Amino acid sequence: MFAELVEWSLERYKQSGGVVKIRLVKGANLAMEKAEAELHGWVAAPYQSKADVDASYSRLLDTALRSEHAKAVRIGVASHNLFHIAFALEIAKKRNVMDQLDLEMLEGMANPEALAIAKRSMRILLYAPVTRANDFASAVAYLVRRLDENTAPENYLRSSFEIGSNPAKFKEQSDRFLASASQRHDISTKSIRHKNHKFEINGSFENAPNADITKLDFLNKLDKEISAVLKLPINEIPIVIDGKEIFDRTQIEGNDPGDNAKVWYKYCVAKSGDIDSAVKVAKKSVESWNEIGANVRAVILKRFGQIAHDQQEETIAIMSRDAGKTVSEADPEVSEAIDFANYYALSAVSLDLERQSSPVGVVVVVPPWNFPYAIPAGGICAALAAGNTVIFKSAPETVATSWHLVNQLWKAGVPKNVLQFVSTEDDEVGQALVSHEEVNAVILTGGYSTAVLFSSWRNELNLLAETSGKNSMVLTACCDIDVAVKDLVQSAFGHAGQKCSAASLAIVDKNIYENPNFKKQLIDAVKSLKVGAGYNYSTMVGPIIKSAESNLQRALTQLDEGEQWLLKPEQLDEAGLQWSPGVKTGVKPGSWSHLNEWFGPVLGIMVSPDLESSIKWQNATDYGLTAGIQSLDPKECEYWIENVEAGNLYVNRGVTGAIVNRQPFGGWRRSSVGATAKAGGPNYVATLRNWNQMKHFLPMKEAANKWLKSTGEMAVDHSGLSVEQNIQRYRRFKRGFLVRIESGTSKDELDFLNWLKIDLGIMTRLSSDSLIPGLANLVVESAKEFAHHAMEFDRVRWLSAEVPPVYELMKNGISCDRRPITSRGDIEISRWFLEQSVSITQHRYGNTNAGPKPICEGLKI
């Protein structure tokens, strides 16, 4: 890089006589670069040791101070290290380029060193950071970084106080310098970050890295793919049943939300007869797909993961046009899909599926449009890994992305009779697919109202759903305003606020809200977000997927009593898909904006008197998907962690961007429906198998106890990161379970239920339609009465042969688990607890020795 700058400077000097100043500094923020690299899976750009940095600095001094380019390039030696300053002076004198050299120091940082230079009549430039009084808080990060750097054990300034009187200190620094001067000839000048490192999926799990936009080969390939996607003619996408591509069906237009909903493809939708054909093929293919075994299926899924990695630029380009995703939002989706494939493949093998279980059967995957690649990839890969066949019903808004995904899976070796592609309209044909009596499970990611609708079509539907979220971030009086605003804006407006995990609410402590810096920085940060098409690199907020309706339309255009616009959203295109982000203040507890979800670029702000109120308001919604807190007080963080009610908790970071295995994703209450588990977590694949019913309690109890000791009671971090703690733990249901039993419920099953209640302290109450001798606390009630009674509990476990009132329960916000108690104690026991992921930032500006480190405990039995 330095050589390129010099070459450019020499050419410029020849043309105009202009001189370029190049300043050589060692004091870069290495810590933060390393933190970012660790989080994204990159190789950190800085040298890995202080010795290498010193050697590189010596090499640069040697290379820079030369007569052949002295007229075109001035060199600023910015250092307080007298050894390197002396080295630079000696080089300049010997080569007769003293006029090329400027010595630069920080005012007030090392005054004795500066004075020593000045006394020798040498030119020195003193510089200092300058800020307005009302911007001083913004300078704290700079000052902290300087303090951190200059107090590091190996730093020259730390030794400078004793170097004149302590021979050992002098020798230490002298030896360090002499080593750097000697090693300057050998130190590599090649980019560390850009070393060729091909990600490969192997026998152990490793999160796929995000794409590195500083790599020219990635950008060049992405440019080419985006250009190709934008030039595509209007293509026709078929449905595919048993390997046959079918085009002679009704066709629906697919639109480009970044270009006023311009049509860029058409897709075929199934008719009623196609549904029966697809289900028949899927059912017939289950046995053969299951019999090849988890290991063979894992090879195929891992092959898909490698294909997804190798084609990441093409996938990003398609998503950017199809879903309006920016590059920074589309890229992590590719990584997530790769992770799902690899993780579920390994999970299916480790679960030993052939022991005491069979596949669920035919699984219909119904994904959302907001994550059109990762979420369907996750559902499909989990179902396939578990030995099921899949019918993939694409989100109508993003069929092009779905078509790209399903072709990658087929290319990887998934048979076309095992994975079929059947798009439908949201009409009676779509209903026929979801509610088909031969469909054994439906994986849905969508609104809670959609889940209720599906259950109304077929009460017995085995629905595994991740549903709605009304997510918020708490900012306490102890937060870092700079970090809090950055994380809040990213959480609220990433993908135009259309993520199910997006923070549509900020609950801000009164002291922070009244701090002028908060509003100033929030307004500035939101105004700086550029809105546009996802495939334009400058875009930071892409379009919404379709014209605003219902809740989003109200959120974008209406204010309730007491609310006002801090920033009013404005429509920026003819189609009504591009909106400037909006911020509304004055949101009151219990108001529409407090309790209702919307998927779009609007942030509501509530002003809270204290942390207890903030948590109360955060828990007041019907949902429990994600929640965040910004606070530098570890006790506040610990109190919040133990009292907030959500599946994914985030401390001092954004509330979006869950990563497979690091932060398994899924919510509580109306954010989760059915007998499901956290996506990207250890229990998800198991939900897609039918496990043998328990016959003997004692061996099952032994396995369950073993799981509790090794997993259930623990707060486990599988991520292995130094800059972020990612804890997976289990929590108790606060109101417990209402359990439906019958006269045929076995003694072993009753013993198990009694053990849960007496020994483990799990709240349960037994219900039946008739008296059962020996059960004194049994509630005798009809199924209709049961549905009403269940509102007093968090969850229902249905162990009766009766038809459960699933739809009635769902209307009341209660999920029903109809699985029999299984003989696999390690599988069964986790069903009686809530899963929770807690992600805690473990650094301050990259420094892992700073910042709060709250304690997050596991389950207490």
C-alpha cells in the first residue's frame, strides 16, 4: 500500500508539483479491529504482536526516507518512542533528506520527549484533538483508546517514566528496538486479512464467515453478479413435482421492490390436483430417504453448504433485487444458511436418530419473505436431516430467491422426489397444501395470526412455528449513549425494520432521554441512513417488500394521543416501497404503539422512570422474541437478565442477527407455536422425529437426570469468543403446564409427571374428562372447559387420546404439545423448560479487560 501511495505521489508531482504528506503511526485501534474480525469470522488485519508492529514501523521508516521520492512525499514520523525517532533522524541525516522529515507528537502526552527534540533545534509538530464543549462526550472513546494503548505492558510510554533511572527498563526498550530494526528486512508486507483462506465444511461445526467487502475479488464478483441479475430477461419459474418442471399453470408476477415494483420474473402456482400429487410423492419417498441414514444425509447437506458458500455473490445479488436486501443484510443470510446445513447435519448424527425414533413424515416448509434464503434453508435442512421429505412452499414475494435455493439443494444431491417445489397463492390451493391430511408437519415462520389461521383450517395440524415479535431495547441511565444509539439504530432500521427480531421500541431512562446528546445523536444517525435499492452499495435502508398495509400503514402515518414525530417518515418513491426512517416519541404504556408489532422503518420511544418500569413495559406485550439492554452497570444487567421474558436476550449490542449455535433463535409466549425448539440449537432436529413412547419410568428418569446435570442446569457458551459471551440456558415456565391425561395414562407416565412436580419443582396440574382413582388433585372437565382453564398456564401437554382443542387454545395464546412422553429421557426432559439465548458484549471498544461482565446463571433445580 505504501509503495502504491509513493508511486501515485511521484506521478502527481511530475504533473503538478504537488507534495503529499504521509503520516506513519503505530497507534491504530488494533483491539477493535480484532474484535470485529472475531465476530465476523475474518482474519484480523493487524499484526499479531507488538514486535511485528515495531518491525513493520522500522521497515516503513527505512523505506519512506529516501532521496528518490523526497520532493514528492513528506513523511510525518508520529511517535513518542525516542528509539524510533532517533532511528528516523539517523536515516534522514545519512541520506540527506532531513527536509523530508516531520517529527510529530501528541500535545500533553509525552512532554519530556517533545522538549528533548525541541532543545536540539529540530522541527516538531504538536497536535491535539479539538472538540466543542457539547461534543465532548464523543471524544471519550478516543481518550480511552489512547489511555489503553499507552498503558499497555509493552508500550514505550509506560516505561518512559523509569527509562532514565532504571537500567533494566532501558535495556528492555533498547532490545525491543534493536530487534525491530533487525527484523525489518524479514517482516511480511503482505495483507494478513486477505490471505487466501478457503472456508471448507468438515466433520466439526464452525460458523461460516461473513463476506469481507475489503476483498477486491469478492467485490468484483459481486459487481458482475448484480449486473447480471439486473439484466435478466423476464424468466418463468415452474413448480416442480417428482422432478418434473411444470409451466402450464397460472403465472404470478414477481417484482423488484427497489425499482417501483417493476416486474422481473413470473412464477407458476399450483392447482388443487398438484397438491395431491406432490403429497403422494413425498409420502411414498419418506421410507427410502430415512433408510439411507443420518450420515449419508449429512454428506448431502454439507455439500449444499459448500455450494452456498461458493455461490454467495450470486445469492446476494438475487436477494438484493428480489427482497430489497442490502449487501450487508443479504450476506449474513448466506452464512446462516450454510451454518444451518452444517449444524443440522451434525445434530442429526449426534442424536442417534435411528435409536427409538422415526421420521415425522411429510413436512411442508412455509417461510417468510424477510429472510428468503436462510430461514427456508434452515427449515428444509432440519427436516431433511431428520429423515423427512419436504414440500417447499415459497413466500409469494420472494420466489426467485426460493428457486435459487432449491436448485442449490438439488445440485447438492437432494433427490427431487424428496424435496419438491410447489408455489401457491394464498387461496384455497395454499390452504389445501397446509391442511392436507397426509401432511405430517408444517414449519411456519410468520405472524401469530397466520399460525392461528392454519390451525383453524385443521385442528390436528402439527404446526411448528416461529411467530411474531414486539421487540424493544432498554437504555438505562448507565448506558454509553454512543454505543446505545448505534446499536438501537441498527436494530430498528436494518432491512428497513422488517426483521421479526427488529427493535420497534426503545424504552429510554428519563435521564438519558433528557440528555441533549441522546436526541442529537439519534436524529443524526437516523438522518444519515441512505434509503434506496438493495443492490446499490450506498443504500443503508432498503425498500419495504410491498405497499404498507394494516399495522405498518398506521405506524408510518398515524400518531396516538401524546405522540409526536421526532423524525417523520416520508414516502420516497411512486410505488410506496421506499420510506425514510421515522422516529416517534411519547409512546405511552398500554398504547397501540407499545403493544402492536409492525414490520417497517419506524421506531417508537417510551420514556421510563427506572429500570423496573422498563422491564415491566418490555414484558407487557403478548410476545417474547428478542429483547435488549444498554447499561454499563453489571448489577443492572444481571437484574434485567433474570427478569425479562424473551427467548433471545442481548446485552450492550443490537437485538438482531442471531447466529446458529452462538445464539439459537426462538421466542416465548406468542412468539412460538407448537412442539418446536430454538432454530439453530441442539433440540430443533429432534422435534422433527416421532420418538418412541415411554414404557418404563426409571431408565428414562436416569437419562433425564444425566441431561439435567450436563446441560439443563448449566449456562453454556459454545461460541468460544473472547469479545462476546453467548450463553445457552434453560428457564422455568412461570405459570407451568396444564396436562391432559386419561384413564389409560400409565402408572409410569403418572410417576414421571409426579417426579416433575415434586422433585424438579415444575408447576403442573392434571386434567381429565373423568375421575381417575388415586389422583386427588385431578381437575375433571370437558375439552371446552379445558381450553378456558388453560389460560391460567403457559403451556398445555396433551397426553389423552381425545381430540385436543388446539385452535381454541391458540386463540387464547396457548401452545399445545401433543407428543407422548418419550422413552428418551434426554429428549423428553427439555420439553418442560424454556430455552433462552443470552448474548453479552464482553469488550469496550475492543478492550476485553473493560466493560461490564454480568453473571448469567443456569437453571436451579
